[in-house]
Amino acid sequence: MARILVVEDDLWSRRLVFELLVLRGHDVLCAAGVSDGRAQLDSVRFDAVLLDINIPGGGGELLLQEIREYNTVIPVIAFTASAMAGDRERFLAEGFTGHLSKPIDVKSFGETVESYLRPPA
Amino acid sequence: MMPLTQHPLLAQLLRRVGASEFEAPTPDAWRELLKLLSQLYYESDHDRDTLERSIENSSRDMQQLYQDLKQRTENERVEQEAIMRATLDSAIEGIMIVDNKRQVIAVNKRFAEMTRLPESELRQRDQRALAAVAVKSVKTSGSSVLVRINGMQSTDGTLRDEIELLDGSVIDWVSAPVRTPDGTQVARVSFFRDITAERHAHQQLEQAREAAEAASKAKSLFLANISHELRTPLTAVIGLADLLLLERDPLVDRQREYLEGIASSGRHLLALVNDVLDLAKIEAGKQELNLRSVAVHEVIEEGLTAISPLANARGVALEPATRNEVPTVRADRVRLRQILYNLISNAVKFTDRGGVVRVRAHLNGDRVAIAVIDTGVGIAAADLSRLYRSFEQLTLPSGDRPGGTGLGLALTKRLVEMHGGTIDVESELGVGTTFTVRIPVG
């Protein structure tokens, strides 16, 4: 079981991800934007962050930068509807641990997120 | 004996009057002699007079002749000058001739019109002073025109400029040296051609093209953005429906059916959005291919595996390609799979229960030809030209529209072309259809 922060501005996408991760037994907290997410990160210790890119308050990349300033190992997964070629490479170069593109596959989503939780080989 | 006279003429005259130079003439002979002398004198005077008169006459004639000639030459000169002037003035180009000191020797009417200065004012002016009052700007500065001489590039002193006159007209200015046969430069002649209309038309065309391109790009960018935005709520629609279907609590059949309808329609919408996004990206020039060496058979198998649930449901057999040796192709693996998936799924959709869909690959020159062959309903010749158009979906013989977005083939064709490949179709109604894509080896 891991404690996961989900930062996603779309209400029902947030709810869906929340449900799927809770179903897998994780402790999930949610935020709708950068400042909300920042507040959560300041008060709770998380094992992973699922971070939408297109979020109010400066975007997911800003929040990632802030996280990486004090924590370089926590898995931060880009969670985005963008499907441009080269996105994955760009996100990894920016310091994300992984990239999950919307729409998600309900059946495999939890497992995919968990694969990022395992310590790197 | 000494002669009376040493003068031969006098001696001759003496002999004529019957006397001799050796003895004194008789009074009669003397009279005769005087008479003869007088006559001679008179005759000679007359001759001189005639001569004088004739000289005077011929002098007058010559003067006349000279005057005539002079007049004729002048007439000819005037006529020639008139012809020259008329020639200059009939030119549609402005013409200006300057001497070696750049003083204007001649201009034509057209040039005067162009500069809007009276001809009288143009003559005897310095070329630079003239340029200063007539030219607004020089767009290209004195580019020397190269002339080919005996296969060698050499400049013969011809210059070309594009200038803008005060009234805004754009002029193509070509000037060339005027040389005598021995090569001495005596003047320089300039031709001015008004290319304002040409430039204007060209500019308008260019602007129209740019506007059209910008509009097309804006449209594609808009589509790309809107497609992106549409994916977010669709994620929730499909995901929540799927989530509900996974619930352990039993649903009544109708509820399950409706949920499946929501999820399936959501997936259809998503496929549509994805295809629109892909097409828009290609059209906006934002689609980039990640080209690698790709093993054709692997991608064919992936395509067949992905489509097998649909084929099973429709009762269509899939016959995998025999694993013959074909070289790898230079392709974006994901996009090549998309191409094959689109073609195979189309083949399955347009093939009746009991039919077969085969995939074959073979080397064809410097390309690998991948053929997707079905025993389906076939395509009418009239419909072949509509195949690759967006949102033009062919209907099944039953009148039903098969599932799909109507964008698949349009997208497939674009993707194949982005790979530097080609797509061809052969079809016979009631017999089947073969789509062949050819992708460069690499």
C-alpha cells in the first residue's frame, strides 16, 4: 500500500483515478491544482505523485520542479491527455519518473501506477 | 643670220602673214600681223571670258550641288533621327542614354512618363541628379548581370537593379554599355520596365497563399487542441462506465447493456477524436515520425492480434503472412502498426461471415509491399476515387455503415506517404479487395 497524491483538475477524471487506486488498496489524496497540490505535499509524506500537466496555478511542470528541489527520488508520473509524439521523452527529460496518457485502461491502470512504485532495478 | 625675234609665238605669227623672222616685214605683212594680233587678242579675251563665265557657272553649280547635297543629308539626318525617335518612343520600356560622363543624351517618352518629368528637363541632366528626383528607393543594388561567353561566366558591364519610383511603381532597370566596333565605350543605355503589376500580382498571390496556409494551420491547430481537450472528459466517461461494469454488485441486464453502450460509444468517440487529432497533426506539420528499422512480420502479427477479437466476432478468418524473408523497413513502428491495423480492420468489416483476410509481404524493388487481401464485398469502380477522403465512408451492401470513423483510410494514406511509401487498391465487386502499401526498405 502506498500513499499517492493525485493532482488533476477534471473532477470526474480525478474521481475515477481515486476510485481505481483505492480499489487496489492505496491511500489516495487529491488536489485540483498547483497550490492545492503544494499544500498537500507540505503537510503529508507521499510515496508517489500522479500529476496532470494542464492544471491551474502554473501547470504540472512547475509543481514537479518544486518537488524535485527537495526530493529527487519520489516517483512523479505525468498524467496527460496530450499524445504528441515525443511527449514521453520530453516528460522524462524534465524529471518525471513516467508518463501515463489519457484515456486510461481501467483494468491495467492500477498495475501501471504500481510499477513506478517499485524501487528502480 | 640673227632672227628678228627670239619669241617663238611671234615668229610663228610672222610666218602666218607670209613674213619671216629673219627679215623685216613689209607694210602689208605688218598690217596683216597687227590684224592677226588684234584678232588673236580678241579671241583670247573671248576665251578667257568664256572660261571665266564657265568657272563662275560651275562654281555656282557646285555651290548648288553642295547645297543640294547638304540639304539632302540634312533631310536624311532629320528623317533618320525621326525614325530613331519614333523607335525610341514606340518602345514600351523607358529608355535613357547617357554619355561617359553620365550626362543624359536621350530619353524616350515612356521614360518621361515613368519619371513624370518633362523630356526637356530630362535631357542634359546628370544621371545621378535625375535618380535623386525620380527614384524613391533601390531594392537591389547594382547587381551585375552575368553573360555567358564561350562557356565562361563573364560580366559584360550589364547591370540590373530593381528600383521604386516616387509614385510607387516598381521598375526593372537594366543598363548596358554602348560600344563602338573597336570596343570603346561611348555611352550607356538603360531600359526601364514597369513590373509593378507583375510584382503586385505576385505579392497578392503570395499573400493569398500565406493566408490560406495560415488558415489551414490555424484550423489544424484548433482541431489538435480541441481533440486534446475532448480526451479528458472522455477518459472519465469511458473509465467510469468500465469501473461500474467491473463492480461486484450485480446489475440488471438492461443496466449492463446501457453501460456497455456508454462505454462503447465513448470508445467510438475517442477513436474519432484520435483520428481527427492525428490528421490535424499531420496537416499542421506537427506529426513527427520516429523512423527505425522495423521487422515487417512482427508488426503484421501485432496488427492481426489486435484485430482478432473483431474478426472472431464477425466470423472472418485471419490468415497470417507466411514468414518469408523480407528486409526490414524504415518506419515508425507505432504508425506502421496503425496503418496495418486500419487496413486489416477495414478488410474484416467489409468481409462477410466465412470470408478470409490474408496479409502478405514481399520485396518489391527498394520497397517492401504489404498486401491486405480480403474476400469481401469489393468496392465499385465509381467509389474508388472517394476512398481516401475524410468522413466518406462506404456502406455495406445491406445499407449499414460499418463501425469506424470514416477517417481511417484518409489517415492511413497520409501516414504511408509520410513514410515515403505508396498505397494502392485493387477491387472487384463480390470478389474482394486488395490494399497494397509499399514502404521503403531500411
